[in-house]
Amino acid sequence: MARVFNFSAGPSVLPEVVLKQAADEMLDYKGSGMSVMEMSHRSKVYDNIIKEAEKDLRDLMDIPDNYKVLFLQGGASQQFAAIPMNLMKNGVADYIITGQWAKKACEEAKKYGKVNVVASSADKTFSYIPDCSDLPISEDADYVYICHNNTIYGTTYKKLPNTKGKILVADMSSDILSQPVNVSDYGLIYFGVQKNVGPAGVVIVIIREDLIRDDVPTYCPTMLKYKTQADNDSLYNTPPCYGIYICGLVFKWVKEMGGLSAMKIHNEKKAAILYDFLDSSKMFRGTVVKEDRSLMNVPFVTGNEELDAKFVKEATAAGFVNLKGHRTVGGMRASIYNAMPIEGVEKLVAFMKDFEEKNS
Ligand code: PLP
């Protein structure tokens, strides 16, 4: 078996032990005589799977009892519409634009109400997080929206915005479970699972109960109404059963790794290996301001497009795959999610050093 070091931004590397366990259980899940894929979502055995997944996520993130956890489908992008439809009571929301994903969410929200952009880092290609200590928060804003980790640009919030008492909503698709989170700081956290947690398509929403309303606009599809999903424990219709099962296995793996504090140490160690090299290299450099660097996504360039392409080609041949930067940024990006082993980053840096020596 030849597994590569997969630096994809998503879908991305999952823990090998999880994939092996899923393979072992593929034909006969715990004596049920069938795969989880073949199981009724109303069966006792599946009920245990989804309940245990929720319990493990609650334990990991220390989710307070007054928050619901919803296992949904449609990916993170579906939430760009679901959030305004469910949370806009006054029809107003404030968005902070730190990259393409926040921008897309903002554009979608404009279909449902008045949206104010209260800060943006578009002026410098989203290479930093704007100062959010004193934003022009709208008096009647139903929520303030952020993308907590910017997958494409490689920036992250080190300090949460001052929302002046308004509800904070965060897209944590690309940094969920990478470090501890104080859930109470947020009204709603959501994440597409395909980076740190499981197969694409599943999206998990953690929402404070008092924000779950019945009086959403009549045009809001039943499936996108959080109350429908909350009232039915995410089983209003057939959920993405197999995907949720894999998420559950990953939650157990994160617990075995020592939980979110241990994960943070592990991720800081990995990121430091790469950032320290970028800071010392004469060929490669990181593209974002140091203070706002992400632990998960590390974009870098040589400053020469041809050399970038040569690097990506040679790295791929050497087993370091998916290092090409996002099409809007160019250069390279190494996504080093939870399941990327330290060894993968060490070997990548050794490869980069060698490439630099040979091409200088
Ligand atoms: N939000 C962030 C931060 C992302 O990185 C992505 C995808 O990469 C998305 C949203 C969109 O996710 P999906 O493809 O599941 O809709």
C-alpha cells in the first residue's frame, strides 16, 4: 500500500486508523450482518451511531446543554442560505469579509435581507484579518458573521471580533477540532466536515437553542429550517448515514489523541516546522501576515510562477500531492489538517530544502 502525503485543502487526509476501521466494518458492522451504508436510519443500531457521534462531539467541544447539534447535508455552502433564513429576525446582518467563503456567504445572505460589510481584507488579497476591536456593528443586526479560518488564504482569527453584544456566527469548516473552542462565544458554529472530520456532504451545525425559531419566512424550505431538524434529532429525512458514522469514528480518534488541547499542541508543532522554514528560506515565502497565520492552511510562493509549477510537479512525483495553490491565489498551499502526521510536514520541508538547494 502506497499512501501519499496528501496536502489537499479538502476533501483531505483522514486518520489511517479510521479508514482501516471503516474498511474492517464495511461488510458487517458490529455483528449486524450489514454495512452502515445499508442500515435503516431508524434502526436501533444506527440510532446508537448518531447518538454516540453527537455525544463524542459534545464531549470534545464541551458543548453546553443549551446548544443543539444538527447533522445535516448540503455541505457548508447550503448554510450560506440557511443561516440568514433562520436567524434574520430583523432582516439585518453584518458580515466580515476575509476571503472567498465569507464573500460567498455574504452574497447569499443578501437575497434574504439587508447585509452590511463591517470589515474586509479584500484590499490586500485577504492576506490578513482586519482589526475587529471597534466595528460599525449595525444596531439592529441579527448576527455578525465570520469565516473563522480562511482555507484559501491561510489566515485565522486569533481574537474574536467585538460584536458589541450581537450574536456571532462562524464558519469553522477548515479548523474545527483543531484547537479548543469556547462554544458559548457563538450563537451558531457550523462546519462542512470534509477537512478535519469526514466525507464531504455532511455539515454540522451547533446552535444555541433560543435561536431556533418557528417563525422563519414561509419561503424557507422545510429541510433548511433548523427547527425541523432540531425537533427530529437530525432524522427528519434520511440523513447522510455513512458520512455521519465516519464523523463519529473521527471524533473517537480525536478523543484518543487527547482531545482538542492536545490537538492544538500537535497542530502548532506541525505548523511551526513549516512556518520556521518559510521564514528562513531564500526561495519560498509565506503569503500572509505572521500574526494571522492559520494552523491548518499554509500558502506560500517562490515569487516565480515557473518555479512554482516546477516545484508542484516535482513534489507530486515525490509523493507530496495537492500542493498547488487555489486558482485565485496561485503558488502553493499546504493544508496540514489534524490527520496530517508530523512526519508528513518534516518530509515536505526536507523536500523543499533540497529543491531550494538544487534550484538556487
Ligand atoms: N467554508 C469554508 C471555510 C471552506 O473551506 C469551504 C470549502 O472548502 C466551504 C465553506 C464550502 O464547503 P462545501 O463545499 O461543503 O459547500
